[in-house]
Amino acid sequence: MATIKKATKNAKAKPAVAAKKTAAAKAAAVKTAAKKPAAKAAAAKTATAKKAAVKKPAAKKTAAVKTVAKKPAAKAASAKTASTKTAAVKTTAVAKPAKTNTALKTAPVVKTTAKTAPAAKSAGMGNSNTKFLDLFEAYMTEKLPLAQGYIVSSFFSDTSAYSIYEVVTYAGVKEIFLTDQGLQFITGGKKLYILVEPASYHNKPQEPVHRTQGESIPKRFSELDIMTAAANQTKIMIAKEPDEIYGSFTILKPSSINFSVVFYQLPDVYQSLEKFFLESLNRFRHVPQADAKKAAKLISDVLQKSMGFQSDYA
């Protein structure tokens, strides 16, 4: 009996030990299970760190790409600036020569006008009803009258009022051509000489035909109508008769302040010639107005009487 009881006690004791062991094992398992999530969390953190470490170079690459992308834009902006500067330089370079060229073109015209203006203005050159034109301009523009015309040429002294005028009438021109000396007309005509001698002229007693070149006309005193201005003793000598021209004649190119103009055969041509000589003698040759008016009237009368177009060459 006693043996059986002991066995029962032992049998009951064993399950208790086993239960204790099981409870301890469970507690250990719980602890282990609790530790596992912590380990998993730590492992997750490590993985996240590794991923972050892997992602950082990508960020750098992205930044580098952005920088590279920005550089072309900067270059483009620089290129635009350079292009603008180049355009500005080109504009300046083009503008300056244009300004210089304009100045160069206008200068010769002013000089030419300065030489011919006194003669042209004196008789109202440029009016709508043109009485006369510069001879060489008329030739170049094909406005030179061929049927009939009057040419007035001057030969002025550069140092005094000593002057020679020549008036040529012509008609029925066969040919006109330009030479080194001037314009040559293939036709006949007549020429009238007029001489203006100031009081200061040094060789008054000498016949005009014998005076030095540039001061002489092919006339003696007896062949001239001589008028003397009371105010300043200037003498105006007008040929009594014109000289005949046979075959051809040449009108020399004017130089310095000289001129050659052609008058058109208009109804008032003699009045126009009279006005022309009045203003030229008075304004540019210092002949007092009253005396210039008398001389101009005498010249017009000689032209009308002896150089009209009723002669044999017309």
C-alpha cells in the first residue's frame, strides 16, 4: 500500500515539473518572439539605410543632370548677347560710311554752282519761262537750239574788272561736237566784241587789237563805240559791226568765274539780252547802273540790227 502511494505522489510530481518546464519554455519563447520583432525592426532600419545609401548617388546624378541642362541655357543666353553685340557693331559700321559718302557726293555740286551762280542769277536763270541756259548743260541735256541761237561768253580778269564779252549768233547748225577746248559748231555766224576797261587799267593808250593775250580784241578804237562812266571812269567799248564767221566756230569751256550761256530765239530775246547785260555790267563789272543801262541798250540795238536772222547764213 505504501508503495502505491509513493508512486502516486511521484506521478503527480512529474506533471508539475513538466508544467513548470513548459511554462519556462513558453516564457523563453515569448521573450524570443519579442526579440524577433526588434531584430526585424533593426534589420528594416539597416535595409532602409542601405537603400538611402544607394539612392544618394542617384540624387547626385540628378543634380548633375540639372546642372548640365542649365549650362546649355546659359550658353544660349551668352550666344544671344554676343549676337546682339555683333548686330550693333554691324549697324554702326554700316551707318558711318553712308554718312561719309553723302558728304563726298554733294561737295562737287556746290563748287560748280559757286562758279556759275553769278551769271545765272543775274538774268533770272531757273524761271518757269526759261530765257537762256548754260551752254554746256544745254548740250549735255539735248536742249541746245540748233535752228537759231545767241551765245554770250565772258572772259573776266582775276585781278580787276577788266572784262571781254563775246556774243555769237548762229543758225542752221549742221553738226556740233565736244572737243578738248570746248564745243565746235559746224555752221556760219557772227560775233560781236564788248570790252570793259576799268579806270585803273595800266595800258589805256594801246589799241585793243595790240594788247596782250587775254586782254585783246580784234578791234581798233575807231571800230568801237566807247562810253565812259562819269562816276568811276570805267569805259565800255562795243564793236560797231560784228565779225563774220565762216564754216565753223568753237566756244571755249569757261574757267574760273567765266560763263557761256545760250539764249533761245523767243519773241522777247533782245529784251532778255538787254536785261542780262544790264545786270552783268552793273552787279559784276562795277559799271554804274545808269551807264550800264545805256551800254546794255546799245548792245541790244546792234544785235537786233546787225545780227538778226535775216542775213545770208540764216
